[in-house]
Amino acid sequence: MIFKSKIQKIDWLAGWILLSVCATVSGWTLSAIGCLNRGSYLIVFALMVIFLTTKGKSLLLADTHNHCRWRAKRFRCGLPLLWLALTVLIFIGGALYSPSNFDYLSYRLPRVLNWLWEEKWFWISTANPRLNYSGTGSEWLISPLFAFTNSDRLFFLINFLPWLLLPGLVFSVFTKLGIGHRVSRWWMWLLPSGYCFVTQAGSMGNDAFAAIYALGALHYALMMSRVHTRAAALRCLCLSCLAIALLTGVKLSNAPLALPWLVLFIINWRRYSPVPRPLAMTALFVSMVLASFLPVTYLNIRHTGHYSGEPTSNIILHNPAYGIIGNALQITTANLAPPICPVNISVEKFLPAKLEEKIEANFPRFELTIGELAIEESAAAGLGIMLTLILMLSIRSRSTLRMNFTNRLWITALLLALLVLMAKMGNAGMPRTLTPYYPLLIAAALLFIKPRGQNLERLPWKILVTLIMGSSMLITILSPMRPLFPATLTMNWLQCLGAPPVLTDRAKTVYTTYANRNDAFSEIHRQIPPTERTLAIIQQGDDTITSFWRPFGSRRVVEVTVSASKEELSKQDVRYVAVNSLVVDYQHLAELQNQWDAELVWQGSILDKIQRGEVTWWLLKLSR
């Protein structure tokens, strides 16, 4: 989306892409020379500002015919007003609460803390291999922000700022693909209200975050054949290539989206056939490589011998047929699930026994459940979006015009990319993982349906979209991660009114767990003297270990195993070890105390994951 100022027209989408590239390229570069710290970041971003205000100024300038003015009167009524209200709720939630996304707390922030402590990327010795093999796209944006603030309270902006660009970007891409202006104007406000986008816009999930790169890559690819000069076409080429590289760098599961992008890129490149100068081409190529999935893939192969980083993982499927069937069931169930459900519903029991048995044998992480509330760990596009697409069949245009060749080609590429992903990746979180795919899939569906835009102005459609966006506001308010109401007080009040204790107790547990998750192990790290600079832990591989690093900057956290000797711990300056009882039971704890000449100074139960329940932890203190 593009804003207009009195001095110049600024393309904020280009600015976000260039900022992301700068953070990613500088992250890998500074790691290579062992200077990943605040001072180095300050120099890098100062140089970036100088470049963009001099030589690279044209990258931030919008084409005259391609800018969209933000006017206050646009938000006085209708869909824009609903979107603005939703945006305000999301911002309030993000500003009030620290991030509590489980993946973020268990491996995404801990890996950044390790890198900044050592001032470089390195392969971490850990029971949680995701600290090493996962994509680094959002982490390289987190790194400089944490280096400057030493806090995680502003991290939600990494998702919130792209959210602000989403409506205009949806409209731009949809209209350029051939979808009518009225229909595109309707969807530019409706699509961002999908549950997967709303629940992550104020949090630290990295699925909706990547959607802006997917749409941005298509936006600039489609712009190449619509600009009037070779210089403008070259600008679009560079930004499109950088955006698709960033998309693959966030998650490897996004890489198949490069196929439909490549189709549109080649078709639109042919008009001007812009080719950068050798120096610019080299800079573009290096930036694309560093921003993409290639550095992590290379390091995974180097350290594990497999591109995924975990060759024995059961997430990689070997039977494509059951991968497609299982993922299709998961995606359908998640997208037809209501935003609120009184209890968890297991849908697997409705499957034929033989089919369920074969799927589970070939798809170890298969899970077919409808949760009580749409939350960011599991939310898909949502029932409202799917219902709207189905109902649009009733206002389908009767035009006999066939879809043009370009659209047929990129849609075929998109479906092929989706099938490849479904065939190879077996994950219970697939509906959420597909968040960057949903805008393109919806665009493809609209090109097939060809809805009549004038029908969308009628009252029934206005009521429908109001209900859909209203449900998005409701789950934003009720979100366990960022509740915008007094949750515990409300549950006590409902219990007094006669609500079933099973429901109110469950709700209390959920809201309390999420409220404490950001610093779940506070009782443990408070037992450690401030002078101790190193804390060792023995974790299961799925614990929210970010809490052990608090207060940030005061100490580092290292992972050890039960086979470590006291001498090895002493070399790392370790005096305190936190032990998970799921790894070391009580009987072996005494052996560990004797082995390390340690005393038990604290024990207690910690709840950081509701499905797992409370887990006992011990804190050992080694003698000098």
C-alpha cells in the first residue's frame, strides 16, 4: 500500500521489503564476522538510510498511477470502518501483552538470544533441533529490535505493520489478476479478517507475517508490464525478486509458492525485459540468496546431512497419497470450524475405521480436532471466508468468456505447488501453515466463480460481511493470548450464575496458562543469584525456555545432558542446573546429585502447555 506526502510519494510496501532484506542480509553478514551486536546494527541501518536517501531513493518512490491516498472519510462507514475497529483491537492487544506464542517462546526467541550472546549464528547444542534448522526470516527482524531495546514488548509490530499493508495489497493483486474492482474492493477488507490473519496480527506467529511477501512478490511481478519506463520495470523486478526470496526464508513450506510467482514473473517480464547492470545484478543475486531459504538449507546439510535439518522427523511423509488425503481433511475441518465452540470436538471418530488407521500409519502427526476458540496456533482462513466463497456461487456471472491463458497457467502452478506441499509435509498445523497460500487460493476461486460485483451492494451481503468481521472482533477480544476483558473475573461471575464448572474451570486454566506463559519459569530463575552468569538446563525439547533467559542480558542459558561431568559444567561456569522431570525421573535425580555433587534447592510444578499438563522441575546447585 502506498501513502502520499507533501514531499514525495512513498511506497511503504517497498520500504518493508527493503528493511526485511537489510535485516536478513546484515544478520548473516555480521554473524560471519562475529559482530552481531547493537553497534554493528547501528552502523548497518545508518548506511541503509544513507543509501535510500541518495542512490537508492528511486526504490522508495511510487509510480504516479499506482498510489493510493489514505483519506479519513474512507473509514467513516462500511467495511473500512469495521476493519479500522478490528485494527484498533489488535493493536491494543499487542501493546498490552507480551508475546506468548509457544513456538516463539520455545525456539524462535531462544535462538536469537543465543546468537546475540555469542555475537554470531552457530549450531546450538540442544534437545530442541528447531533452534537450528528452522527458517530465520522473522528472527533476523527480531534480532536488531531486541539488540536496541533488550525487550520483547515491541515485537508485535513485526506482524502488525504488514497487517496495515494487507488491504491495499490484496486490492492491487486481485485487480491486476483480472478480478473486478467491486469484488476486489469487497475482499480487500474481508480477507484480512480471516482468523489466521487476525489472530497473528498482534502476536509473534510467522505465517501471516509471510503473506505480505507472497502478495508483494506478485504485486511487483504484475506491475512490470504496467509501468511506462524501463527504469520502473527494473525497480519492480528487483522488489519482486527480493520479496519471493524473503518468503522462502521465513519457512521452507513457503518455497512451493515460488512456482506460481515464476509463471507470472516470466510472463510480465517479457514486455520490457529489464536486466540490471552487472554490479546491481550481483547485489540483487547475493541479497536474494541470503534472504532466501538457501543459507539455512546449506547449514542443515552441513550439520545433519539433510536439507530439512532433521532427517528422522516424522513430519516428512513417504506416502504422498495419504499425505494429500490427511492434509485435505485437516484443511477442510479447520476452515469449516466455527470461531467459538463450547467443547473440543474430535472429528477423527467420524472417519471410517480403516481409513483412519491407514492415515495414522502413514501420517504420524495427523490430527482432526475442532477447538473451543480460533487461536493463532491452529486458526485457518475461517468459516466466514469459506462460507462467503460458497455463497458467491449464487451470484456467479453467466458470462461465457473463458479464463485467459495466463490465469489458467498460474492457477495450475499454484495447485501443483499446494499438492506437492500436502504430499510431502505431514503436520497437524497445516491449516495455519497455509496462511500465505490463502490469498492466492481465494483469488483463484474468484477468477473461477466470477461473482457479479453489483450484487455485493445488497443488504444480505452487507449483513453477512458484518457478521464475519464481527466474529473476527469477537475472537480478538476473547483471545487467551491477549484477552481484552477481565477473564478470571468473568469466569467467576459466570460460575456464580450457574455455568457448568467444567467449562469455567477449563477456561480459567486456559487464560491463566497463557497469561503466565511468557515467563513460565519465573519461580526458578528468581532462585538464582544475579551474579550467576550461566544457567544450565535439561529440557524435554518442547519447553518455553525463553523464561530462563530473564532478566534479559543478565545470563546465558546452556543445555546439558545427564552424561555431562562436573568438570564439564565447571568449564562452562555452571553452578545451577534446572531439570525437567520428564527427562530425569525422581529415582535418577539422586544419582545426578551424586554425580555432580549438587544439592536440591527448589522443586515445583510448571504449566506452560495445557495439553501436557503440569510438569515437575528441580533446581540443583553444584558445590564449588
